[in-house]
Amino acid sequence: MTVLPAPGSQLRWAIADAATLTRRYLAHLRRQPAQLVLTVGFPILIVLIFAYLMGGMMVVPGGDYKQLLLPGMLTMTMLSGIGTTMVAVVTDAQRGITDRFRSMPMAPSAVLVGRAVADLTISAIGLVVLMLAGLAIGWRISGGPLAVAAAVGLLLLLRFAMLWVGIYLGMLSRGTGAVTAAQALEFPVAFLSGVFLAPAAMPAVVSTLAEWNPLSSTAAATRALFGNPGWGGESWVVQHPVLMAVVWPLVIIAVFGPLSVHRYREMSR
């Protein structure tokens, strides 16, 4: 006789398995602190380079490039998490860990959700450290507590969307070569946005692409919420940065979340 699971038991099973794998991923990070140091240290190095070596060449509204740079760097850090997530997914596949998980009696969604929650936790730690580093070099926040909380929430929402991109691309990858290619594209995508440069100063077609880049919306929204100066602009997407900073990540999640689940199921056949 087949025993059917009690109502809600499958959900509790999936949550428990996802929590177990999240703890496993975070415990693995504790045994390799160099990865966390690199995740946090590299953005700080880029901030110092832009603030002290290139900041003097930048003319921005408000007169202080650091006030404009930090929200952009926080946004850039959320994008760079794609490569970090891909490395973790590819490494698990190459070591046979993913196959071992599939052979175990656990919820299929737990592997993906556990990875997503663990990477989001690490990103939140890196975000806090980078904000403290920014405050140490002169970045100032004039927004209220709720506005600051909203800005941090938008940044983590973008990171959550990007890690699903990383999970999907990681499962498609045959090796670390694809990871290197993805990481090489992070800076061009960031420069083709309002993270470092004003889209209005770019050629017409490039300017339009930069304004509609999801990074531009999150960077502009966080600048407004932190109370920092922005680039400005007349287009509709530039005039509604907070709305688009919510819409873009949700669209990305809606696309790459199901694609990741489908790819994981295909791998298990």
C-alpha cells in the first residue's frame, strides 16, 4: 500500500533540506576563509582605485565623486556575484557533489535553494563590509533609516536575481572556461550603465542601452535612497529608478529561476 505524504509535509521536507544544504555551504566557506576575504576585499580595492586614482578626473553633480561612486560600487558588487555563484556550481558538479545530492532522498529544489540562500548570505556580509569601508573613506548617507533599508533591500534583490543567472550558467558550463568568460563580461556590462559614468555623456545608442541596463536602475535608486547625487536624465526609465530597480530583478528571477529548475531536472535524467 502506498503511503501518501501528509499535507504540507513535502514543503516542510523541502525547507528542512534547503536549510541543511545552506548550512553545509556556509560551513564549507568557514573552512576556506580566503574565498570570503577575496569576495569582500576585491570590491574594496576597486573602490580605493576609483576613489583615489580616478576620482579626481570625474566631474559629477554635487562635486564629490565618492558620494556617487559608492552606490554604483555596491550595485557592481551585486553583479560580480554571478561569477562567484558559477564557480561554486561548477566546482560541485566537477567533484561529483551534485550527483551525490541527486542520489540522496532529498527534495530536488533543496540544492538550488540552499545555494541561493548561502550565496545571498555571503553577499549580505560583503555588502555591509563594503558600506563600512565606504563610510571610512568619506562616503556619507543622508537618507533616513527606512530609505537606507529600502536601498539595501534593492541591492540584495538584484543580487538574488543575479545568483539565479549564475546558477543557470553554472549548470550549463562544462568547465571553468565559461566562468572566466562570464567574469570577463562583468566590467563591460557595468561600464555600459550608470554605475561609473553618466549615460547622457555616451553616444546616443549606447546611452539608451546604458539607461535601460538593470544596473543603472538599481544604482540610481540607491543613490536617491541613500541621499547621494545622481546623473539625472529625461527618459522615462531614468525618471522611475526605484520602480525599475524592483521590476528588473523580478523579471530576471522569473526567467532564470524556472530555467535553473528545468536544467537541474534535465541533469538528473
